[in-house]
Amino acid sequence: MLKKRIIARIDVKNEFVIKGIHLEGLRKVGDPHELAVRYYEGGIDEIIFMDAVASLYGRNNLFHIIEQACRDVFVPITVGGGIRSLTDIEKALKSGADKVALNTQAVKTPQLVSDAARIFGSQCIVSSIEAKRAGNSWEAYIDNGREHTGIDAIQWARQLQELGAGELLITSVDREGTKSGFDNDLLSRVCDQIIVPVIASGGAGVHTHVVTMFDSSQSDAVALASLLHYNLTTVKVLKADLAENGVPVRL
């Protein structure tokens, strides 16, 4: 049985790890390198570094953080935020990242996803969808959850798979930072429509939220921030709890 992956999500602003609610009201919670090393030593399966303010500056400012992390952290690393071109992707991969996450530019230029998948391989391309509920559906947002697109998130997930994305990171803007549990309806709808791996993000506050999410959707991984940053659990304790509840994880 395929093991479920536990991923640490580290959002960075001006050299500090930050955390907010609904991707807003950001507060500093630590040093990105120190947290990455702590989570790696604790047994994390992967790490995602996201530049939370890249849209303001028009570029990703995390490449030096990735280079530093790769000297001490030996699990797959994804970098996202402000990745706008094939050149940016190449630079990210040369800095040591294993994958890049694309959101804003993928919406503006879908061809970037297919070109990147063709040149670098689908396994390197994570398409990020920031979804906010709109009645009985969900709308995809860009610029770190600030800007409407008018695009249905479920349809967009299908299109991203067709374009060649190797993985989807699905973040519920409504649940992000609230510690109130995942939007399992959203995740189930996405998983029902696609076959590439899905990473669930946004809402974990206790172990049972993660267990329920894996039980109710076919998500392949979970990206955690608050649960780890605020020392509400450790990777080891979470994995043991998941295993006890029948969720296959790498112990």
C-alpha cells in the first residue's frame, strides 16, 4: 500500500517563517532553516517552502534559503511563490529544490505548466490551487489567496492534470490557519476528478483532523504548518497516531 506523506509547509516573508489565518494577518514564528532542520530530524517526508510575498516583488526570494537547507536537509524540497518562467524553474532546481509549485503564473499562462512538464518532467511540477468556497463550488485564487480568478477550482484541477502537472497542492483558503479541520468536501471532489497525487493543505489543528482527511478523501499527502510550528505535535507522534488509525505512513 502506498504510504501517505507528511509534509512541512514553511511560508516565508523577509527571511522569517510566518503563519496567518486565511493567508492573512501574518505573524513571525521562526527561522526557516532551523525549522526545516528540526522537521527533517524529526522524520518529515518532504518540505515545501513558499515565498508568501513573492507577488509583491515579482520574484521568488527563497533560492538562498533552499541552497542552505540542502546542505542539512535530505528529503525532497518544493519551492513556490513568484515562479514565473522556465528560467525561474531552472534556477529553483539548480538551487537544490526537487520540485517547484506554480499558482499565479499557471493561471495567467497555462502553457508554462505544459512547457515545464515537457522540459523538466512532470515529477518536478506541483500545481498549487488556493481554493475558496463559493456557494456549492470553489473558486481558484491567486497572489497568495488575495485575487479572484473566476475559475472553478475543480475544473482547474482537471485542466492542470491535462497540462502535465505531476502533483496538486490544494489549499483551502477558508480553513487555512483556523485549526478547524480540512475542507474534506473540496479534497474529495478534487480526488474524484484526477489521478495525479493530491497534497491537502489548510486547517489541521489536531491529529484527528489529519486522520479524518485521509479517511474521507484519496489525498496522497498532507502539508502541515500550524500543527508543527506551534508545537501542537511532532512528526513522530503524528505518524504513530496515523499508523494506529490504519493510515499507512513511513515510520
